[in-house]
Amino acid sequence: MDLSKAEKLESQNELPQPQQPIKGTGFLRTCFNGLNALSGVGILSIPYALAQGGWLSLLLLFLVAILCWYTGLLLRRCMDADAHQPIKTYPDIGDHAFGYKGRAIVSVFMYLELYLVAVEFLILEGDNLDKLFPNMGFKVAGLKIGGKQAFVLLTSLVILPTTWLKSLGMLAYVSAGGVLASFILVVCIFWVGAVDRVGFHGSDDVLLNWTGLPTAISMFTFCYCGHSVFPTICSSMKDRSQFSKVLLVCFITSTINYGLMAVLGYLMYGEHLKSQVTLNLPIKKISTKIAIYTTLINPLTKYAIITAPIATAIEENPLFRNSRSLSILIRTAIVVSTVIVALTIPFFGYVMAFIGSFLSVAASMLLPCLCYLKIHKAARKFGLELVIIIAILVAGSFIGVVGTFTSVKQIVNHL
């Protein structure tokens, strides 16, 4: 999710550059881009989500995958609505459906999601570095800062210079390993269970936990929120008619990966799972260190790419345009603000559930359906398609309301 979304959003907000010949991407490259859009930090929390909902909630993972795959197809159909007015991005679809207000609403959801994912990166770094190096800390002006808070601050100092860069090509290249990292994590988790003798006992397994379902569904939705970049990925293809097949390949592959991680983690640790499965692993094992270092590297390289579209959108204001010093100030302010939020709300799982229920549900379920119904008048006639879309809208609204309420309540209770 994270990498491709940010890269595409940044390209939408950049100042006009001299045009160069652009070749469309082939089927396999587009599949990789789609998988990268769906591969993010959600892989770490998918076992925790299953532990919250119980074994039967695994069916909801598959249901969410199917619904999000279908709404991805709806976005594809929206792009073909007007042959005279090219639609290349998600905000373009919002604009075509509802005008300027539609573009603004879509953009707000996208930027807010990117911002909170950047916050999640800092929380993730603090949690995992604290596991690798416990009881670490330092003093600033006589004030002792230790544990996770210290690592969040250190991480922010490391990534701050990368956010000042206008060209993020090298970082984008390095962080493109998000897909590979997801598969490495699954292999490491399996290795810990099978070879390092943690075992797959599942003694505390629960079939269904009603109270944990809202959190579980919200996290599942977070894992499939690649819709923000699907239109851009589609428009970059050599043969756009193949995009439906690309979506199918991406959703099947990512669902298998998510499903394996969820099952392995839940069998190993049951109800004792933490918000990130890496925090449960035995620290002295080599496989654990590989898993954690793989987890740590990606956010360090992705943070600048994630926040760049937000900074670029602000810098497009005439007051800030063409000022290098103001650009650095804006990007520094974004980093500082994410640090403050990460230190104030250091709850990785609850923040992810909030993103999934409030932002991902809107971007991946509600907005695609609403835009499609607005653009395609024929879809409003009673039939199977309309019934499916209404069902998605009702289900999405329910998940959004209940999940948002539950996640906000959990965050407030732990403050």
C-alpha cells in the first residue's frame, strides 16, 4: 500500500516538468506495482487482527479482499466513462463524478491516510528498536528519555534529511522491496515456529470473538487500501484492458500472503499476540533479527516518499512556491508533527484499526461505489449490480461507524 500510493500521489502534485517519452508498463511490472500497493505494514498486524476476531474472522479477511477487488474493478470502469476527458488518478475520478468537491474529498482522505501511515512508521520503529535494544535511553537538557520514545526521536533525526530531498528516486528504488520484505517476513515467522521450536500449538485459540471483530475487520480493510493508486497504475499500462487480470493476480497473491501470516502467527502465539508479530518473536534467534531488521529498513526509506505528496501539495500554494527554505521548513514541520502524534498515541494496532475503519473503508469501499453510481446512470437501474453495490455501501458504512468508534474508544482508554 504505502510505497506505490505515495509515489503516485507525489507525481500528481509535482510542478510541470518537461515531458519525456513514456512507455507503458507490461503485465508483470504492473502486477508488481499492484502488489507493492497492497504490501505494507499491515502484514505485521494481520496475526493480531485474527487473534482479535478468532478463527472464523479469517472468512472476513477473504470477504474484505473480494469486496475491495470488486470496488477496484468499479474504479477501472469509472476511468472509461469519458473518452474525451482522460481520467488518470483517483482525484480525477472524484472530480468527474462530483466536481471540485469530489476531488477535494478524495484528496483529503488520501493525504490524511498517508500522514497517519507515516505516524505508524515511527511507532513501528520505536517498538521494534526497543525490542532489539532494551533499556536504552539518553538525556536532553537534564531530561531523561528512554525506551520507545527515545528510538522514535532518533528515527526522526535519521529520516529528517531524507525528507528535504526533492528527488526521491534512490529511496523509491530501495523501498520498492516492500513486496519482497512481506514474503521474507512470512518465511521468518514460519522458520521461528518450525525450526526455532516455538511450535504451532494453538492452545488458546478462539473460534469467534464478537468484541474483537470491529478491530479485526478494520485491520483487514487497512491491508487492502491500495485503491488510491489503482487508477494511476492502470493508466500507466500498455494494455489497459489487462488491468482486471492484474487486480485479480494482486488480490489473490496478497490474500494468500496475508492469510499465511495470520494463520502462522495465531497458531504460534494465540491470544498472546502483540500488535506487531515481530514483538512476540524470541529476540536471540537469527530469524527474529532478520525479521525485525527487514521490518525496520522499509519505513526508514519509505517515510520521505510517504510524506512528500503532502509537502508538495502545501508547497503548491503561491505563498510557498519556489522557496527552498520554506520547503525545508514545511517538511521539517511535518516530521515534527508526526513525531508528536507518535509519542502521544503510541498504539500501533489501534491507530491501524482507526486508519482502516475511517479512511480505508471510505477510500476502498464507499467512494468507489458512490463515484461509479454517479458516473454510470445505467448502474442505478435495479439489478444484481445495484444490489451488490448497495450491499457494499451498507457493509462499508457499518464497518466504518462501528470500527471508528471502537478504535477511537481504545485509543482514548489507553492514553
